[in-house]
Amino acid sequence: MKTLRISLVSVLLAMGLSTVLSGKVNKHKPWIETSYHGVISENTDTVLLDPPLVALDKDAPVPFAGEICAFKIHGQDAPFEAVVLNKTSGIGLLQAKSPIDCEAQKEYTFIVQAYDCGSGPSGSGWKKSHKAVVHIQVNDVNEFPPAFREPVYRAAVTEGKIYDSILQVEATDQDCSPQYSQICNYDIVTPDTPFAIDRNGNIRNTEKLSYDRQQQYTVMVTALDCGQKRATENALVHIDIKPVCKPGWQGWNKRVDYEPGTGSKQLCPKMHLETCDEPLSSVRATVELQTSHIGKGCDRETYSEKSLQKLCGASSGSTDLLPAPSASTNWTASLLTDSGRDSDLIFRFDGRQAAKIPDRVVPQNLTDQFTIATWMKHGPSPGLRAEKETLLCNSDKTEMNRHHYALYVHNCRLVFLLRRDFTQVDTFRPAEFHWKLDQICDKEWHYYVINVEFPVVTLYVDGVTYEPYLVTDDWPIHPSQIDVQLTVGACWQGGEVTKPRFTQYFRGSLSGLTIRPGKIESQKVISCLQACKEGLDINSLESLGRGIKFHFNPAQSILVMEGDDLENVNVALKKVSYINSRQFPTPGIRRLRISTSVQCFGEDTCIWIPDIEAVVMVLQPSEPRITLTGTERVTRPASDLRGPAGLPLFQDLHIISRVTKNDAPARSRAHRPGVLEEIIHNLDYCDVLVLGEELKPGLESLQVNRSSLLGKHLDATNSTSGISIYGVDSMSNYEQVVRQVRYLHWRGAELSERKFRLSCSELNGRYTSNEFNLEVSVLHSSEAEGHVNHMAVPPQYLQAVHHPIMAHSQSSAHNSAIPSAATVVIVMCITTLVVIVVLGIYRVHVAHQRSSDGGDRTAEGGVDWSNSALNITVNPMESFEEPQAAADEEEEEEEEEEEDEEDEDELDDDITSAESEDSDDEEAAVPRGPRGDKSQRQWDASTLPY
């Protein structure tokens, strides 16, 4: 029992001792460095630490207590682990759990602690070290090549300059480290280009570029990172070369072709103003159409002055002081004339020519109201002291040198002198009216009209009213018996000189100088007489941009546009167009000038816009062919010529005009080239001329009923040479009036035939018709007259067929029948005449009547002719041999007749002269009706003057 107690005590002591000893064995914590720095290459798991991972324990070499069993890492999602390589030495290893990606995370920071093995194998009583900070840096690997941000780059440069940088290309690299993620160099792959690139990607040109040599360059560029890894795809660079930027209008046409009849045509539909990026505050553009070389300043109607006045509704009674030279207007024959463009009649005065107006032409009484009008082109006078240049002057013809009225130019001033005659009170009255205008000496055509309503005088220049800036008074002229002389181009000095002569010569050009006494013209008529038929126009005024202001001059040859928005100005200028309303405009060039002024926000450095010049080419219009058709031969009895109505000459006249479509425009290409196309236009005169001897006044005349002129712009004048119908009117109206022209002859028995020629004109002779000749044959026998009268009774029947071919066939058939009857009649008349001579004077009339009756039966084979209207049906296909045979037979009978007449002259002288006169023969042959006695002759005489 005692032993047991001793053993138990021993055991208890041993146990307590061991407990005490064990607590004393693991009394120290492991020790590690306070911080570690490590490096790991991406895509690997080994970390190189500095210092190495080693844990020490002061309990060593005590087993377990002095050994290191583990390293633990504390950190959120740290992809690392630490392992103990040797427990005794405490050496550890830090490694990645999986390959590290630098692009995902470049560095890591976490905590590591070391643990000893404790007191025994169970590991109880272990101790841990302090916390050490571990900083791991991930080393990059150059695994990604550079890549450009844009696959294609574009730039534009102006020629002739060296640029430091045209554009910059940029490439990137996905590697994480500066060594491999940075682009260290750029290279141009394309060889032989005038460009270079620096390491920052800036491309510059190495020489001056020329737009004419090359307008665009294409360059390939590559990039290298600092690891010299090259980009797998190159960048494409386009560099456009622009010409040197010059402010001005671009996109305009140097030539614009205008086809007549197309209306309004845009001049520059693609035009725009280049400002070279200079901001503008306002733009003012002036478009000028230069037409001074066309006619009288522009394309106007070129009808005669009389026709234009009739067309514009001018008052009648004007006197043309500068008409075209002719037999009746020979005072202009000595003046110099320009070959009138487009039939314009222009007189040029060089300081040595003048014309005296015949007294028969000069208006004798101007009254207090009259009008003087003229076209004038005048320039500055040479010399410092310019002399007066007289356009029109009415002065004393002899003895004295008084100017009654005159129009002259002096020092580029227009002066009108009007000295009134002394009437009741001898007082000062307005006598000289002065105007100072730029138009007087600008060497351009202008239309001047002076309206006098004494004492008020008004001047119109191109339709614009101007009041005199100076009016001077003078004494009236005392009446005298001295004749006056009206002159053009100078003033006549008939008195106070040794030899009468012209003075104050005019230097310039005149046209259409007229004076109209008793009336003044309205502004509407004046505007019509000088109106231009061509000019500038604006298409679609309502579509102009806001803020655009525009203004036309009266002739619409100058257009001014202004705006503060450049885009709106560009749109407005694109709408400017040219228009010519004439059906047959004057072909040729019209010059166009556009001048521009701009205002910039920076007043010191404002750009200058150069003027542009272009041409509008008015193409040649298709020339009309005016054709006159109708019956060319008319045979009528003498009684028809002396009747109240006379003989209508052109009853079946047709006026047709056609043009040949050779160069057809796009809109009419359906027509074949060369096809004739009928058109409608106006005419300005038709003349009926007498061929051969002139008309004998009091014996024959050409007339037209005034009623046929009513409601038309037509008038008519006649003379011994023929009749002229003039005025601007339609072809249909001319056709109607010409059909009313009638020929009268009061002694038709003395006439065998008359020939007439008809011709018509458009634009004062610019286009003329064919010359239509008409031959009128006169029948003298009763048989022939009866035969012809039956055919001529119903004129409606002859006019029923209007087709030209049918009308020609019909007239040919009629004419073929008439000569055959006339031949028989002539033979019978000759036979009768011989019988009369043989039987004697007593039985002349009886034998003549019997032979006439027998002639009717012989000529017509017993056919009984009635007095009713005879309807004849003519075959258009009838042969033309019969008229020829009849004509041959007629020639033979005429020869026999001449022989008989010679025999007749040798017969008995008892035949009285009255019985041998043609008038007695005609009275015997013509059926007796109302005699053409005094009443008839009085009516003819009354109609003769017209």
C-alpha cells in the first residue's frame, strides 16, 4: 500500500514536471521579415522574392517548437500560395496558384505569416509570426502587336506649301508594361512618296505639292512598339491636294448657249462663292448684261419706225426726218449709213454731213404741243471748248440767222431751243431747256423723247422722265416773210454770212428721228417704242432666300443683289437667267460681267473677289420661208376693171411660213432633221408693185377698202408704182387685207394686160417672201366677155377649193378654155371687118351684128348660151396640151390680123376716126348696161387718192 502510494506520487510528479517542461520548450514565435518584394513573369507561377521567404524560430533545435510547419497568406482573392520547403531551416516558396496575366493586374499586395510546429507531433501549442507585407510585381511579356485606331485616314492640303504636320496617325498596344505597350516608332511603307512621319505619328510633306501634277496621294503606314513588334495591319492614308485657295466665284460657265424660243435660261446654276473660310458680314453682287453692240443698245424689234409706232399705239401724223433713201426721200441719200444690223437703219454723222429737209415734208405748224423723238449715240466732243452739235435745227433760210427751234448737244448737255413767234405780248418767255445727263456722252444708244406742252418741256431718256435743270428765257421772234429751213446733222446759216452754209455739225449716230405736231406721246407709248426684248431675269422670285435684296435697272440689263448670308446669296445668284422674247432674236454674243464686293467682320483683312466675265451666245434662229400662193393669171373683161368695185387681184391668196428643223433641240427631236414645220409669226409690210409702166393717174389705180383695215395694226399708202400695206400684224390679217386689193382702170378697152408683183416681209426686210407675180389679161369682144362673165359671176365657187394643187389645176383649166373661144372670136371679127370695108359705111353696123350672131353659132356649134351663171366642172388631170395648141393658133391669127390692119389702112378715107377708135369698138362689143358715164367717172375719181 505504501509502495502504491509512492508510485502514484511519482507518477503525478512526473506528469507535473513534464507539463512544466513542455511549457518552457515552445516559448518563442517564428520570425520573418517585415516586408517582401517579389517579381513574377506573366504566364508563369514562380515568384522571385527579395529577401527570400525564410522563417526562424529561437526554439530551435527543439523538435517541433523550433521547426516551421506553414506559411499562411491573408488577402482577398490573392492568387498566390506559400509552401514550406524545409521545416528545420524555415525556407519557404511563394508561387502562383495559376498563370498570372499582367493585362488583368500588374501587381499584388498581401500579408504572409509563418507558423511553427507547436509542442509536439499533434501540433498543439503552435505559434505564428508577425504579419509581413508582400508586394508582387507582374513582369509583362510582349505578346500583343500595335493596332491603329482608324483603318483609313484622310486629309487635304493646299498646293505649294510645306506643312509641319498634315495629319497624325495613332496606334495602341494592349500589353501592360510601358516597354511593350508604348509605340516607339511609325514607318511609311509606301516607297517614293514626298511624305515623312515622326515617332508621334505626325505626317508631313517633304516637298511642295502641286495640284496639276497629282491631285491625291495614297500612303501606307505601320507602327512598332518599344519591343520592336510590328503592327499586323497597316493604316491607309489619303491626302488630297487642293489648288491654292483664291477667293472668288466657282462653278460658273464661261459660255451659255441660248436657243431662240426657249424662254428664260439660268446662267450659272452651279455657281457659288469661295471665301477661303473667311467669315463675311455681307455680300453685294452686280450682274451686268452688255448688249451695246447689238442693234441700238440691245435686241429690240427692228420693224420700221412707222410700223413700230402703229404697233405701240402712237399718235398718227408723225414725220420721219431720216427715212431710208429712195426716189421720194432722197434728202438722206448723201448721209453716211451703217450697214444696219438686223435691218436697223442708222445714220452716222462725222462732223461733215447734214441734210436739208424738203419744205413739202416739214410740218408747217407745230402748235403748243408736239413731240420730237430720236435714237442717239454720242460721245464726248474733242477739244477743251466743245462746239455746239446740232441734231435738228429750224432756222432762217436767207437774210437773217434766227433759230426758231433746235435740238443740240453742248459740253455733254442736251439743249432744246424753242423761240416762239411774237403774238400778243412782247415779253420774256422760256426759250432754252438744258439737261445734264451721263447718257448723253457715254457712247451708248439711248432713246430721247422731248414732249412739248409749252411752256413745259419734258425729256424722256429710255422711258425715264427728266426735268430740265436750267431754263432760260428770251424774247419772242418777230414775224417776218423770211422762209425757214429745217436741217438734220447741222444748222443752216443762210444770212449774215457771205455764203450760206452749214454750221454746228453733229458727231455721232442717229436713227428714227421723227417730229409729231399737235400731240405729245404718253409714257406708255414711249416705253413701248424703246423697250428691250432681252435682259436679265430671276426664276422663281418667291423662292429667294430671306434677307436677299435685289434691284433691276429699267432695261433689265443690270441686276444688283445683296444679302448677309452667304448661302442665301449663292442660291439667289443661281436663279439669275437670260431671256429674249423675240421670235427671231439677233444672233451673236452678249457679254456678261459679275462684280462682287464683300464686307468682313475683321475690316482690316477683308478678302477681294475678282470680277468674272462670261458670254451668252444667242444661236441663229431657224429662218422662216414665207410663201405666197394663189392664181397667177386672171383673164377678165374690160367692164370688170371699170366697175365700182374694180378687179380683186388676190382673192385666193394664201400666206404660209415654214422653218426647217435642222438642229432640233432636245424637246423637238421627234422631228426628223430637215423637216419643214409650219409656224405663225407677224409680217410688217406687203408691197404690190406694178411691173412695166407705172400707173397713170386719173386713168388707173390700186385701192384697198379702209374698212378692211379697221381693228388691225395696218395702214396703206399707194402711188403710181403700186400700193404698200404696212404695220406689225399677223399673217392672217395681212392675207385678209391683201385679198381686198383691187385694180381699177377707167378705159379698159385701151388695156390688153397688166402685171403685178406681190412680196411680203417680216422684220423690215430681214425675212422676205417669194415674189408672187400676177398677170391680168383683158378681153375686149362681147363673146369673150360674156363667156368670162359667166365664169366670174359666183366668186364663191372659185374660192371653194383652197388646196394649192387643186387651185392651180382649176385656174389652168379655166385659162385653157378662154383663149380657144377668144381665137374664134378674133377670126370672126376680122372677117366681119373685111365685109364692112367691102359693103361700105352704111351697112357696117348691120353686117357686124349679123356676123356676131353667126359667130356665136359657129364658135359654139349651135349651143344656146344663157345669161344665167354657168357651172363648169373641170377635170384636174386634164392634159395641158390644149392650152398650148390654142396659144399657137392665137399667134397665127394675130399675124393675120396685123396683115388685115395694113390692108385696112389703104381703104376708103370715108371711115371716120370716131368709128375707128377703140372706145367705139368696145361700145359695139360690150353688152349695153348702165353706162360708165359721168356719175361713174366721178365715183372713180373720188376713190383715186386712196
